[in-house]
Amino acid sequence: MPLSSHSSSASTSTLAERLNAGEAPRASDTLLINEQSRLREAGGERVIKFGFGQSPFPVFAPAVDALAIHAADKAYLPVQGLATTREAVASFHREVDGVDWQADEMLLAPGSKLLLFALMKALPADAEVLIPDPAWVSYAPQARMCHLATRRLPCSFESRWHVTAASLEAALADSSETGNRVRLLILNQPSNPTGLSMSHAEQAELAAVAQRHGLLVLSDEIYGVLDHDGSHRAFARDYPAGTVTTTGLSKWCGAGGWRFGAMHVPSALGEALFSRLLGIASETWSSVASPVQEAACVAYQRSPALDSYINRQREILAEVGQWAAEELTAAGIRTHAPNGGFYLYPDFEAHRETLAKRGITTGSELTQALLEECGVALLPGSAFGAPTERLTARLAYVDFDGDALLATSGPVMAHPGLENVRDGIQALTEFSRKLEGN
Ligand SMILES: Cc1ncc(COP(=O)(O)O)c(C=O)c1O
């Protein structure tokens, strides 16, 4: 007798009904703004794209050559990653960040995002994840997918949107924990969405609190190499035994689509944790693509060419970021000048009353208005865990031709390739000045 869904009783729901029961997830703010931008562009309107945080720069050319040479490599590689690639990543960060990483403490994956997820998945079921507000979009959904409890740590403009030693201490004092529960604190510097890093002194204080309370810290340092003046300080230097660090090629090497991430897990955290991580890797992604691992090996070899490739990116991002922050601040949109990466986190709170008169009371109403009135796409702070009513937005100042700019030297702001960034920032400052005029 053929198998059919009609063979069961009439009251039984179909497979599709069972799979689709419950509420459909709400479309994310990110998708929404991207869709609205697309529709506007399709209608012939100009949209300046400050919403999407992708590196504008080309991949380091010798790594591209290596990828081509290895395109026919087809074997599965070890789950942990090639020993040579792990050593290349560890030794790069030993040199650049002054950390004490060993190749056998490294795990590679198709992107650092999966490594963050794997770490959460490897935690005990009653672990709690502490996530700053604001923080990158994926931490909280990943924690939820791992069925872990999450808690937001509110940050403010005044503390440069950082969790401070005092605010962490207060959050931990509030909690009714007895001490046995694993608590994972997620940090990300330079930050997406703010572009900011703590001072070394602030970081040392925060690390001391984390250590005293026995927290596990996940330090997401995917933008570390893009610290604008090269002063990134790995959190692992201040709390070596309790810090897991993630990094990769997506930002400083312009290779987000290659999907290469690396995680350092200090051996002090024990063999069982590392075995669980390897188990998760083995049962899910198996290994990073072979040609990508070979290319990563080349990307992580220090050379004068690599240093100047990185330094020029830093110069460009620093100059554009400083300029944009100054322009916005001068126009009444308070914004901290960035320390690294390619984001700003402008705060329109000073315009709350005037905006409210126009019916704009939430971050996402604000970004909708900015898209409609200025033709500039930004993401609302709520996409990064901010309360919906907070009038902040994330601005990714990467709508420029990175290939062309990377080939230049000297000051960058006058370069014609920066037209979109200039026009976009100008449109925002005009918007603000008009509000001030009201
Ligand atoms: C803060 C942060 N962490 C992690 C990631 C994920 O990077 P990957 O491409 O290595 O998965 C991103 C990517 O946008 C990011 O902004």
C-alpha cells in the first residue's frame, strides 16, 4: 500500500502543518532595511548603503593566488584544522597581539560565527550568557538556539558603550548565583556596532572582575587587526586562563565569503571542553574547505606586503571614521570617534522631542525616516539589543571602492571614490540641522 498523508485519520495535521505550527519569526530589522533599500533602488532612487558591514577591501592578493593554486585540493582535512594553518594563525597572533597561543589550542571553522555557536553549544545546559547592550546581532539568537539563559548588560554613551568593571560587578552582585553555574561574558573589541575599544587600563580592570568571579570570557576579536592605530590589546593578555578568543579572515583580509574563522581555547580550560568542541565540529562542519585553509596559511604569513596591506586599510578606515564622527557630532548627532573596524554608533537622543513631534519615537522609525528622507540606509540600535525606543543606529562607513582606495597613498578624504560616504554623512547632518532649526 502506498504511503500517503491521507492514510492517517482526518483530524491528524499534515507534515507541513506540523512543521509550520506556531508564529513565524518576525523579519529582522536588518532584512527589512535591506529589502526597503532594494525596493528603492529598483525604483531608480539612490541609496547610500551604511547598513551592511562587509569589508570594502580586496582579499590580500598572495592569498588569492594560493587559493587558485589549491583549487583542486579535494580531501577532507582534520576536523581541528591543518596543523600548518593553526600554527600560522597562532604565530601571527603571538607576534601581533603578544599572546601565548599554541597551535594545539586552536580550532578552525568556516567562519568565526560557527565557532561562537560551537562554544555556546559546548557549555553546560544551565550556563548563563551575559551580552552587552549594544552587541553584535548574532550572539543572543545563538544563545537562544543553544537554549541558554541570556542577560543583557546595559551600556551607555557615557561609558563609550562598554561594560565597565563597576557595571559588571553590579550585575554579578545582583544575580542570585551560588557560584557553580558557568557564566559566559561576551566581549567584542573593536566593537560592532560601535567601533570602540576600551582603554588598556579599563580592560585590565574588567578582566580582574571577570577573573575574580570565575567568568568564562568569549572575546570576539574579528576586528582586532583593524584597530586603527594598531593598539588592539587581546583580552587574553589580561585574563589568559579564562578567555576564549575568536578571529578570522573576514574583516582584516576582506575575505568574509571565504568562510575562515579561528578560535583559541586556552588549555587551562581543560581537555573535556576542547573534546566537546571537536565533537561539535566533527558532527557539523567536518573541516574548513581545503583550498581556503591553504590560502589562510599564506594570509597569516607576516611580510612587508602584508603589513602595508593592513596598514593602508587602517589609515583609510581611521581617516574616514574620524571625519564622519566629527561631521555628525558638529551637526548635533553625538557619536564617538571609532578606534577600529568600520562602524559608528550615532545617537540621536538629543533630537528626541523634535523627532517625537514627527511621530518618530523608536530606533527603527528613525532609520526608516533616514532612508526615506536622506536616502541613507542604517540599522537601528534595536538590531543590536538596544531597547526599541533608543534613538541609536549603526552606521557602517564602507560604501566606497576599497580596491581603488587601497591603491592610493596619503590623505584619503578628497578621493573621488568616497563620494557616497561624503554624501551620506552630509545628508545625515542636513537632517539633523533641519531638526535643530525646528
Ligand atoms: C562582531 C562580529 N563577530 C563575528 C562575525 C562573524 O564573522 P565570520 O565571518 O568570521 O563568521 C561578524 C561578522 O559580521 C561580526 O561583525
